[in-house]
Amino acid sequence: MRGLRPILCTIFMVSPAMVSTLAAPAAPAPTIRAVFETGSEQEYEASLRTEITQARNGSAPEASLVEHAATVRLLVESAEADGSLKLLARITKLKLAWKAPRASAEFSADAENEPDKKPAADMETAEGELAALGRAIMVSSITMTIGPSGEVREISGLEQVLESLKNIHQIDERAVGFFTPLRFGQFLAPMIDAAGARDRPVVPGETWTREEEPTVLRPLGKITPTTTYTMRDSGPHRATIEGATSFDFQRDPGADPSVPTLTIGANTTTTSLTWDTARNRLVSRERTQDLSTTWTLGDITIEQTQHSVSRLALRAP
């Protein structure tokens, strides 16, 4: 027994440094915060690409493509102590593309080219209609009012864009992309509310569910997306938020029998956000969607598939 004592003492010998390490409290988890200062500016690259194919009664499918890419400059006009904000957004660069079986068009501009002073477009062509829409977007001065909890309360400044939609015939309203008040607010909301993670500590594995703004299909009904998010810790000063979305279609109870019916088929919609917990801002957000739907009216059936990718990424200073 006497010979075992040195061995036992060696095995259970703990240095003061080790005791200090074991007793040290764990560092507090970082928190997802969105911090804005009056007069500060940020620039984000925003893009949306949507590919749609549809086939009527089993015929050969027709494909269309709509693309939007914009540089959005955000100025914080006011940041109040309660968290409410007033933001001014300007589009400094823009690219639009429209491709359909019977028409195609492209448009590009940047703020230095003074798009509001270009000659009027020929509104008899798809190219002219898209150019008129693009110029209306470029000259818009968009004001966003944000509530204390990060909710978008009001957006103004896109009236000229909405007016230009009244004069399109060669292209359709999909060409406007995220440049309507509702969609613009939805597109930029993650940089403010972090998809519901704002003011949450970064606890890997934590989940929460959010019902998003429904898409109203008058007079058919509405589609309501619901997304379940999961928090991930992706390294020093970085948190990743991943989401999976499901869709629920609710037909309007008063819909006329002559209105088509809609069936939602296969759906894979995922979202990924990266947040900088040191600089307190969104680094990037990407959503990918693959969605199949069937539209039926009498003996007419249209099978439609949609693949879309939307991105919002902070530009390096």
C-alpha cells in the first residue's frame, strides 16, 4: 500500500492553473442584435431569379425566366432609443431580365447614368416596357418606417413603379420582382428582425416557427407560408439561422365556381441567414424554392413548376 501512494498522488495531482481553468465561468452566449445609428449607411446586393415552366393538358412545357439584381443603399435617417427606425433606400445599380416564349427583354442602369433623363421607351415592345419599369425603380426614393420590435410598419416611394405596371402588355407583373411596397419590405426585413431571431441569444439547436405574410390570389384565395427556423453557431462572431418552409392554401369560401382550383404539390423551400454578432448586422440571407402546383378549371389543367433563388448580401465597405 505504501508503494501505491506516490502513484495515486501523481494521478490525482491537480495544478492551481487547472483548478482555475475548471472553475472559470463559461462565456455568455452572444445575442442576435440589429444596431443602427442615425446617419450611418449600409449597402446590400439584392437578387431574385425565378424560372417557371408550365404545361397545359399534358402539352410540351413552356419556360419563362425573370431576373432582378440591385445594389440597395440604405441611409439611417433616424434611430430612436426604443429601437424604431426610419430608413431611406435608393437603388444605385439595377439589372432586369425577362424571357418568355414570345417575348424577351433586358435592362440595366446605374445611378451615374441618370436613367430619369434617358429618352422615353417604345411602350409597344417588351424591351420598352421593361425599360420604363426599370427607370421607375431607379428614380424611386423609398422610405421605410420600422417599429421597435423590427416590424416594417410603412413603406412609401414606390408609387411610380406601381403606376408603370398599369401600362404593361408584352410582359406581366412578375417583372416588378421585389419592388412593390409589400415585397420590398419582406425582402429587407431579415436585416432588421433576423427572421425572428432578433434579441435571441445564440443557442445552437433552438427552434422557432413564424407564419409569414400570405400571398393573396384574388379571387381564388391565399397561400400562407410557415417557416421553422433553427439556430446554429457557425464560428467566432457568426451565427447561422436555417429555415424550412411549408405552404398552406386556403380557398376563398365565396370563390365563384368559375374560378380555378389550386393544388400545391412537391415543395422544398429552404432559407439560410448568417449574422455578424460582433458588428450586429446581417451578413447574408439566401432562400431557395422549388414548388409544384396544379391549376384546374373544368377540363383544363395546368401543371406548373417554379424554381427561385433570392439573395441579400452585405457589401464590403
